[in-house]
Amino acid sequence: MEVNAGFFAIKQYRDKSLEPLISWAICEKDAEPAVHKLPQNENNLKHKPDYWAPYIIADSLLTDSATYDIKHFKTQAESIHFIKQVLIDSLQRSSFFQPSDYTGKTIEIIVLSNGTLGNISVNEIENDSQLTTCLKKWLLNLPEKWFPALAYPLDVSEIDFILNPSEEEKDLKMRVNSKVIIEIK
């Protein structure tokens, strides 16, 4: 007998996502190798194709903007107002910062298609600034996730499998990476 374990294969779906097949098997040492035809099993796979874009989509192509804690805030404007107030309150409680340190600053956040935050930057501040570090920490520690921005697949023309979309795909919205701007006044 012989034990085989580890990464057996990888599948790429139409949405460009990858899924590893990690498993193990105990076989007779001299057994014939198994022939596996993955396309025959496509309907049995757990993964359901999901549309997403791997790059940041321009605001003009978005149908819905990224919104923090969509269960509580129905629009991006409401969620940004809340986050801005949390940041201002945190800055005012901190003994390290004066209002002149953060007033007029603009924070740019990349909200990824899975609802997590990507790059966070603050205008006119070097990357190693204490203010930037604190703002990033506070933003990354917000208790709820973001609901990602949405766009129509047909508007995101770099997706090569939407050449002849079905009627369902024409109305479909997909999660996309987007930019959110927060101005502290």
C-alpha cells in the first residue's frame, strides 16, 4: 500500500478564480493510475461561478458603491459619514494629534470585491507618518465588513467570457474592487 496526499489538481473557473483539490488516497503500490476527467464532474462541484473583477473599477461604471455595514447603513454616503465621525472622535481623543494635523486630509480606501480593505492612503502624508498609521489601524479594526461595489459584467469589458452574454448575464451585477474617498473637515 502507498499513501498519496497533498495538492492533487487545480481548476480554473470562468470567473478566473482557482480552486485547489487537496486530498489524500491510500492505493495499492502497483495499481494502475486513475484517470480523472474533471469536465465530466463539473455539475457536481461545490463552487458556483461568481463574477468579480480583479482590478479597480472607475466610479462611472459602478451601479452600486461600496458601503460599510450595509445592514445598518443603506447608502455609501451614510456609511462614510459614520466612519468619518468615528475617525474624528478617535483623533480628538488621542493626545498625539491636533486638529491642524488632520483637518483637510483626504483618505483613499480600496474596498476589495470580498468586502475587505486593500490599500489605505492619506494625502500629503508620507507612508510612515504616525497619523497615517493610526488611521489605517482604526479603519482596519472597524467591526463590520464592507459591502463591495457592484457593476454590470458587460461594462467591465476586460472580462473575456462575456462575448455572447445570456439574458441573465445582461442583468447580472458583479462585485468589483473600488475606491472610496473620505474627506476629514
